[in-house]
Amino acid sequence: MLHRGQSTDGQGGGELAVPMAWLYAEYIADELLRSGDLMPPTSFEFRAGRDALALTVFLSDTEGELSGIRVVTQLETWLSLTAYDQPWQDWVGERMAELTAEAAAAGAGVPTPDLDLAAAAWRWLEETELLAPDLNAVPGGATGEEDGPKVWTPAWQLGLPLGHLAISLF
């Protein structure tokens, strides 16, 4: 989402605001997933993985240096944040609240295009459900389904392990 009234660095000036930090995070996530060749890039599963990974990349940038980030130095951080036993959903909610509060304190009414796109991705991941294999099903159970039972799963729960695997394969 682009807004008039801000430049690419978030300062005023009547220029078009470009959400560079979010776009860069999304690019990194897209490249990691494509290099892993785990899902077709046109699938909803790929989108879930890309959005979950982009949120991880974007929200883990606590120093505001995303455009200068070196991917290799951040892989361990991203792996630990996306690990199965980590409360990723809670972490995302907390970081989004922190960034929203910081943006509000910086200037009421000032558009934050990066945060707007991150919030849209988070909303999609939370509100969208994808039909996926039931990982909690009893192995070998009689389901009558070819690939086993399937359940509706929040997109973030499907995308997060996909993103984690893509990082591991990089």
C-alpha cells in the first residue's frame, strides 16, 4: 500500500511512500521458499509460507536495518523464531503491537506502509484456513481418503513449518 506524503524512508516531503522494509522481507521469504522448491509458487500453501516467513524477517528487524541485512547472518535467528516449539503466533502479535505503538508515538495519523502490509499479511494468515493433512491423525487409520484425513488449518500453522523448512534447506 503506497501513501502520499512520505518518502521511502518514512519522512515527510510529499513524495510517494514505498514500503521498502516489507517488500525486502517479502523478497527474502520468496527467494528462500523458491530455492527450497517445496511448493508451487502459485499455491496458497506457498503464499502462507511466504507471508509467515516475511513477517518473521520483517518483525525480527529490531534495529531498523532490514534493507542492509545480510541473509546468512540472520538465518539462525529466523530458524529459532519459526521452530516448532516456539510461540510464534504470540511473538507476532506482541511485535505488531509494539510497532503499532511506536508508529502512533512517532506521529498520529502518519501512514506506515510497511506496517500496513505486515498487518494485512498477518490478518490473512490468521483468518484464512487451508485444507491440509491432519498431522494429529492416527497413523494407518481407516479414513477412506487416499492421502489420509484432512482438516481445515489456519494458514499460519501451515506456512510457518514450510518457512522453517525453507530456511533449513538454504
